[in-house]
Amino acid sequence: MNCTIRIFFVVSLLCTAIRSYAQPGRAMIDSLAHRMESYSKTGGTSVYLTGNKDIYIAGEDLWYNAFVLDQQTFALAEQESILYLQLIKEGSDTAVWKEMYPVTHGISAGRVYLPQTLAAGKYLLKAYTAHSFFSLQPYFYAVFPVQVVEDPRSIRNNWQLGQSRSLRQGEQVRVTFFPESNVLIAGIDNTVAFKAVNKDNEPVDLKAELYKNGKVVSAVQTAHGGMGLFRFTPEADASYLLRYEGRDFKLPAVAKEGIGLHLERNQHDSLLFRLWSNRQVEQPVLLRIQVRGAVQVIAAGLLKDSLLMKIPIAALPPGVAEVTLFDGQQQVLATRLVYVHHEKKLYVRFSQLKETYAPKEQVTLKINTTDEQGHPVPAALSLRVYDRLFGNRQHTRDIVNYYQLASQLRDTLYDPSFYFDSTSDDRKEALDLLLLTHKADQYNLSDERMKQDYAAKKMLLMDSLKATVTAINKSGKKKAPISLMFFDYSKSINQVGVTDNEGTFYLSPENLSIGQRFFIKYFSEKEHGIYVTDPFKTISMAEADQHPMNMLSERNIVIEEKGIDSNRLQYGNMLREVIVQSKGRGFGDRYMGYLDSIARFEGNMDYVGQCGWLNCPACGSGTRPIEGVTYSELIEPKRSQVGSHPFSFGANDMKKEPYHYPKYTEEELLKKFKMVITKGFYQHASFYSPDYEKEDKSMSDTRNALYWNPLIVTDERGEATIRFFCSDIRSGFLGVAEGVSGTGYLGTGTFSFGVR
């Protein structure tokens, strides 16, 4: 992340000069500014994965879309070329689908086929890239929950969701405390956040009382999502606890000395911090703010008992920031997380949309993308439009809350969309409370976390596939490079390559683009074997060893299920997939059939003489025999005795039987012609979107997904216009557009309409 570190000095409210501190302060600041350089430039990427809807009928296509962004700048990542995608049954480690897809300028999209035989249930679609999947990775974020049903009438998703549960009488509860200064400090004002959860780790509402040495001090209650906070001035030798229905929860011990950190105000242009100290000794302090691994601001000041530090943040990128307070020896005094620039994002708006449409009517939609000041911003967007019946209300993840919050924290969040919902008046306060209840080491790009990851994490995947050519019978001769050819079944695409002296070569994204299955042929007089590494085996081994937790956004509190959605009843009579099975022997690729035809004749000297006999010695030559036709043929010793026509023969001098050419398996053919078949990128397919200005309207149209486009680019005016046609399904439809601007601003927008 390219940025300029802003450095300035803060004068204590109780001091009048800083001259005696300015020079050594600058040296400390320079040292602190460069401390993270060796491990903060991660080069990592982050994948946001979604489908064209949430719920699918077995036999449908799932259309996925992935934004692959630089982990630190949120720009579309150029360092990735391959997306490894697999679909796994939830609770299982067996993949029902695994394919490779290209990544182009940070965008990957394609089709996943869900066979009609796929069992109903919950599945996880997971995406991996070379710079987002590492060893020693305890959490996995690039996962999209998929629900498969056999009959849409079985869908149940009409829930009322909440932010927390009410505690039942006698229910177990766990309360955790998070002092803003990381510890409780005697004699100064302390802010303490707390979090209450039940035995299932669900947030719960709680009203309790704060006790000091057995006496009530104040009432305390949760404010949002099982979280709350209170402020008090603790005494050094006192004991404090929170009491709820006779159950006590002890607060951390009180430190006799220390420095307190408190965020007074979070505004669009500045953060105001207040520092307290009970030491009564003037001391230098440094306050550093870094966002996603890039140091943005370092402030220096002299603290005696109280100090206000107003930090300008207008130039900071939006998102979670780590605020760290250091002493003069650069020892950490306190850290906390804070969210900056709620308003800085990509705004996606829609126009020219009607409330209702008729079946098969055309929808014209204009999209506008702007910044927070209303200025047009070109952006890359994806758009999906589907019947609301096939949306999972528990799936509240979108590109904004995923990149700006969910993927930043090592924790499963309940309804992260709440913190970015402009209709929620208390969303900013709730988000600050959420960050207060997370320690700095739960921030994926915190100073300490990046340092640990830099030392421990190793890349597991590459943007190419390693392969080797190995001699079957090894000899003592000097090894040499071997020439290779890569081509598709029709030989319309031909590429060449060469191994190194050890027989190693790499299949590049260009090679993988040849086809879903393509051929590798080696040129050598000796027999060799070709082995291509399986990236999914690497993924499987890593996950079996590490057991990373899938960080889903489905953690919601379901208060109750409302009535059945009657819309699902119209899906009762849907056309089922027709599968036509062919008979007879064949090869999956036309080129394999071509090789089979060559192999039939290679070294085959059989012929049918002019007389109609097979391999007639009197004729000496003839035409190729026909597969399955019955021929007469002389057998030894009579065959050797015949030299011309006419000739005599007895019943024991000949045989008569149908002719068959030699049959080869695919493996035998490949070995014979010094080739292997390997997998490339999964075949490109187009999302079906009819044009009823040209197509017949009389045919029934039961599409529940009306539109899907993984890449819509708005122009310099921030505008794009799209068109699509409704189906015959009468329902409410949802549209979701989300994407990123060239400056790394993230945005999402939704719209709805009915078909009546």
C-alpha cells in the first residue's frame, strides 16, 4: 500500500513547550515508522466469493463470481491467475466439484454444475488462490454457503432475524471483559466493554450490576449484539465484579500504575484521543495508526497526567485501523481497533426501474456509481437478479462488510451487514463497541499478527502447475531437456514447451486455457512418464492438517419463522432434465477417437484380396478389411503352399469369422503415442438470458434467476445500462450489484421489483 506517513507533535495540555523533546522524538518516530517494513508488505490477496443466488434446485447451474483484491489496497489484484474452486458437503471433507478457472485482472467467474442426483442439503463453495491460501492458516474466509433442494416447495427461509437472544431462566452465560486500555488502571477513568454469550456462543441480552467490594456501584446492560460498556474509576486495592441473577463475573485485577487510552470522538476528519497517567512523571509517548499493514500516522507528545491528541485522518483509507500507544522505549502501552471513514465507499444507485412488470417483459436498468461526495466514479461491478424465494435471509455478507470487517477479524460475526446499514442510527456506535470487544491480535493485519504470519506462513499453491517427465528405464546417460507439445482434441490450439535437464516443466495459465482437457506429448525415443501435480490434493492435505475454521456470515439469531411463502407453490411442475444415453464404445475426446483409428492400422498388414479372401497369398495385396464383416482365410500349412489362382482347399485348410481390429484402452493409446491428458481451466459457458424481442414467447419460461453478469464496468460518468427479460414466474425479484472502484472503494446496492 503506497502511502505517506504523517508525523506531528502534540503539546500536552499541561505543558507549554516541546523543544527539549522534539529532536529525540523525531528519531524515535523514524524508528517506529520503519519497524513494520520488513513484514508488512504481504503481497497477499483476499477473495470475495458469491453465487448468482443462495438456494439451488438439484440439476441447476450455479454461477459463481469472485473478486480477487489486494489484501492491503483493495485494488483488483494482478498477481493472481488461477482460481481453484471446490464444492464440499457441509460437515464433510469430500469435494463433489473441483475445477480450475482463470483469474483476469482480479475477476473470476464461471459455472458450477449441480447434477440432478446431488443430495439435498447444505454445501460450501470454497475458492483458493496462490496468494490467499497458506500453511498454518487457522481461518478460511473465501467460502460461500450453498443450499441445494430437490423441490423448491421445500424451501423455508421466511425468518425474522435478531441481533441477540433473551436469556432463559437459569441458562448458562459467559461474560468477557475488554478494558479499552487493555488493563484496568487505578485512579483514572476507565472504559470497559463486555460481551455476554450463552453456551452456544450466541450473543444474549443482559442486565447486571457492577459491584465494588460487595457493594453495588452502578447498573450495567448490553447495548447491541450481547455487547455493552461502562465507565468507572477503579481503586487499586478494590475488587470488582458484575452480578447477574446471583452469578458473579470478576473483572480483571486493577493495576496500580499505567497509562489509559480513550477514544473521545471519531469524526470524518479526525480522531480525538485522551491519555491519562497516574504516575505524575512527564514522559514521551507515541501514538501510531496503521490500516491494513500500512502505517498512516505517528503522533508524538509529552504526557504527565492528561493529554489530548487530535489526529487528522482525512487522507486515511476507510476500514479497520489499529491504534497503538508506545512509551519512549517503543514498548506497547495499549492498543485498540477503531473504524475510520464510515462514509467513504462506492455508492451504487439504480434508476429507470418500475415497481412491477408483466411476464416476459423487458427490464431496463441504469446503474450509477459515485463517491461519498456524489462525484462519478468508474467501477467494476457484478449484478445478479433472482426470485427472492431463492435468497437465504441468514446470508447477510456483501462485498463491503466482507472486506471492511468480516475478513479483517479472526472471529465469526453475527450479521455484519448491520454495521453498514444506513437505516440503523446506532450502527457507528455498535461497530465501535464490536471492535472494542476484539483484541488487536484478532485483527488479521495487526502489527503482531503480521509479524507472526511473516515468520510462519508458507505459500502452498502457485499460478502454474508443476509437472515432470521421467524416464521409465533410467540409464546412466546425461540428462537433457525434452521437447513438449500441448494441444486440444481438435489440434486447433498448439503450444510448445521444453523441460529442464531434470525433466521439470510448468503448465502456465496460457497452457491451461487450451481446454478443459488437453494433451501433453513428449518427443523422445525412450519411453517416459508424465506426472502433473494435483493442486486439490495439496489443498486437501493442508486442510486435513490444519482444520481451518470456515468463516461464514450465516451466524444470525432466528427469532421466529413467519408463515410459509406461498410463492414456492408455483414451482410445483418444473421440467426435469432429460438425459440421453448413447450405446456403444467411444472416447470422451474426438482426438482420442482419431488416435484409435490410427492405432488400428499402425503395423496392421491385413488385407482383403481381389478374390474376397482375407490375406490371400495368391493375390498378395488388396484393400483394408472392414470391421465386423465375415471373411474366409487360409490357415497354415495350406497358406504357405498357395502361390497362385486357382487353388484347392479342404475344410481344415481355412477359417471363416468376423474381422475385428485390435482394441485399445485410453491408457494404452496415450502410452503408445507418448502422451497424457491433463485438466485445464473449466470450460467457459454463457448464462442464458433470452431475448423475447426475437425469440418465441409461447414457450414456458420458469427461470428463477433472471440475470447474472460478473463484470459490468461503469464509464467515466459512473454509468452503465443493462437490459434483461422477466420469466413467467410471478414473484418478487431481488437485484444485487456490488463491486470496487479503481481507488479501492467498495460498494453494494440492491433493488427489487415484482412480476405480476
